[in-house]
Amino acid sequence: MGRVGQLVRWGLIPASGFYEWAAIAENGKIRKQPYYVHPSAPDGLFAFFGLLAAWKSPAGETIVSTCIITTGANAVMAPIHDRMPVILPPEQQDAWLDPDNQDVAALQALIGPCSSELMHAYPVSPAINSGRIEGSECIAPIELR
């Protein structure tokens, strides 16, 4: 992980996919339709731009937290949501992780929507909103009515 400040570091968070919810008007109401978003490459992984920070709570306890940085939506995500995680393609990952790379402008240029060709999205059952649903059912595609 690269070092931004004394207690903040940046790195990559691997993921095989993520969910995003689209607001859909239906019968005069808005409902949230979940979509599963995954790499276009078979067995591929996303590399999300993440930050890790360690900080002291008011009680003096060390707290470690993580976040994934978001950016504007690309063409795949725009119909679903106005933002998406920053996803670095493999050819940019080494530059991002290099602790000796101090070219701030070049690193900032990596923060943006990834190419739409790197991802695919499809609707999944709203049942994923329940904590009782697990396994492949969570990523099974459905037909929208």
C-alpha cells in the first residue's frame, strides 16, 4: 500500500463483483432494483481504489477504517446509478501501488470511471435485500417486467 500521510494509506481492494440499486418508477412509486456488476473477463476481479486509515477515537482507542473511493458513472453504470467505485485496470495497478511514485498528477489521473468494456451488469432478485439469502441465488439474473 502507498503512503499518503502518517496514518492513511491507499491500496487496491479485490472484488468479484458488487451490487448497485437503480431507482425505478412503478405504479406511481419508486422502488429500488438491485443489479449485480461484475468483470467482463471470465473469473476476473475488480481492483477498487481503497483507503485505509488508523486514527484515535476521543477515548484514545486506535480505530482502523477502510473506504472505497467512488467516481462518476461510465456507460454501463449510468442507467443504474450516477456513481461507481474507482476500478483500476491491471495495467494501472503497479503505478498506483508503487510507494516511490510521487507523481501526484499522474496518480490523480487514474481516479475516474473505468472503461465500460471491463464490466457487465444485470438485474438480480430484490430478495438479496434480506440477510437470509446467500449463495449463487444472490447473483442469479432475473428478467425485469
